[in-house]
Amino acid sequence: MTEYDAVLFDSDGVLVEPPASETQIEATRAAFREVGVDDPERRHLLDLTSGVTVDGLREICAAYDLDAETFWDARERHDERSQFEAFRANLRTRYDDVTAIAELPENRGVVSNNHHSTVEFKLDFFDLRPLFDTFYGREMTIESLSLKKPNAHYLERALADLSAESALYVGDSESDVVAAHRAGLDSVFLRRSHRRDVDLSVAPTFEVDSLHDVVALVE
């Protein structure tokens, strides 16, 4: 078993429950309304909440003759607000096995595709900040879309913070596995209930069912 200098974790689907797709869609619909579009196409709402790219965003905005930066600012604000509201209303919560992370002796960090501000909110709201030495989400900008996973950009920033040469990254998506490997890290695919039937086209280093299993791997 490799000895690791650090263990990094994704956030949504790993530390806390992922956002509901309809909540994200309604936040995006609210952003359209803010910029004067009352009836956006459903396919555009879906595209904007499921891995949208910079080019994809600009194409959608062009279809409605919208300034991409203005629309994206509205979309990010509404999405952030909807997530905060869901946590405060107990519609999303943290997973019970998150407490197992405290048993890890290594430096620990969080790297998420969600907004940095939302990651910070979650860590504070659930009193998780003491478990981690660094954390990264993406900036609320169009440019950040090209830096999110599977790009290794934020993973590499976290590794630099921790001065880690060998690390393990725990995620619940194929993009997590790819980003880990691009950063030269071993990967753990966490197969929680919402990922039971997911087929991966890339092989993670390890596959587990809970964060307790991650602790057992490292020990």
C-alpha cells in the first residue's frame, strides 16, 4: 500500500448530499428571468446544470441574444442562494460517515467543482472546517468552467498548499477519477447510493462504499 502525504476529498456526494437537479434547474430558470427570458428551453436548462462548458454557455446565451457574463453572474448567484437555502432547510445534509475523516493522520483537503463560496459555507455550516487544512471550489466566473475537474488545476493548488508529493483523491464521479490521475494521484471512487449503477469508463485505483473504507485503506 502506498503511503500518502495527504488525502483530498470531493464535496458534493462525498461529504454532503448532492444538490437536487430540479433545484439547480429552477435556480437557472430564475437567472433567465432576471435577464429578461421568461421561457427558456428545457434542454438549455439541462445543459447549464450538467457540466456546461465555456463554449456551450456562450452558444446558449447567443441563442437568446444575452451577454454571457451578465447571464452567468445571475446564474451563479441564484445557484449559490438555492444551495444555501437547501442546507438551512435541512433538504441537504452531510453524510454520517464524514466523522471518520478525523481518524486520518495525513494532511486533508477538499477540492470541488462547486463554487468556492458554497464549499466554504458547507464546511462552516456543518462544522467540518477543522477536519481540513485547505479547500478549493471554483470561482464564480465563466473562466472557471475550463478549470474545473477533470482539469487537475484545483487539485494541484491543494497539493501545493499541503506540500504533498503523494496523495489520494476521493470522489464520486468519473471526472474525479480522471482529474486525480491527471494530477498524478491515486483515486478512490466512492459508490454511495446515488452512484450504485454508474458505469465508469476509467478505472479508479480503489472503489469503496463509505468513508470508513477510505480510512481503512490509508491505515
